Amino acid sequence: MKTVFFRVDEKFIHAQFIHGWLPFISAKRVIGVSEKFANDSESRQIYCDAVPGDIMTSIITPEEAVKNSLGESETERVAVLFSSLEDLKVYYESGGSIKTLNLGGIYPRENRRKLLPYIYLSDDEIDFIMKLKRNLTDIYCQDTPHSEQVEFSNLLAEK
């Protein structure tokens, strides 16, 4: 069955994603979306090598992701992992679409405030995510596959 799982996680491809999320969603393919890592051949190779060999893995830029029509032409279970909200924004503003988005690890930085132990966002980032939400994207926060999902709009209502 075709399923595309979109996630933002600033740790990018890491052990929790590989050993937790991939088996949980039964992904057969990983597409990392990262301007930084797609343009760094050494980092790209390290990340691709970290994923088990039976899972096809590639790392591409946000613009390449739009050209590849992620989510529209997939025939298997695919995990699309954005390395940052900036990469997600470039993808979206270049014409990419997402129906459901999982926000995972977005960590402290200047001008960000804590919304959950694993979600820190600036006002501009919140505005961008709400723009996605208004365009029919279901957005939830969840750090691990077995933890509770928190609907993004509910999270803001609580703060």
C-alpha cells in the first residue's frame, strides 16, 4: 500500500528514526530533504549508509523533491524526512504539497520558545506552520512512534 510519511526532525536521519519510525511505518524507502546535506557528498553518504541496506535511501534538495512530486507517484511506503523547517518551507513555497505532517525534533535556537520538550518554535515558524495548516495539511507533533500525538492547533491553544 502506498503511504508517504512526512516528518521534520533536525536530528535528520538518526537512530530513533532508523530503529523506531522506519519499522513503525514499514517504510521501504527514505527520502531525506536537506539543502545542506544534499550538497555535501560526504555527509550525504554517511546518512545514506546509516539506513539498513534493504531500504532505498536518497538525500535531495527541496527543489528536487518538488520536481519528483513526492507523495504523488510513490508506489510503496516512503518516509520523507526534512532536516529543518527551512527546507520544508522551500519545498512548500516551490510548489510541494503535504497532506499530513509530523513534527518531531525541532530544538532550541534563538527566538524559539518551548511548546513541547521536543518542539521549540519562533513566531515566524508558527506562522508558517499555521499557513500550511490552513492549506489542508494535518499537522501533529510526536517525538517517538509510540508516544501520544499532539495536534498542532491544540498545542497552540494550550499555550
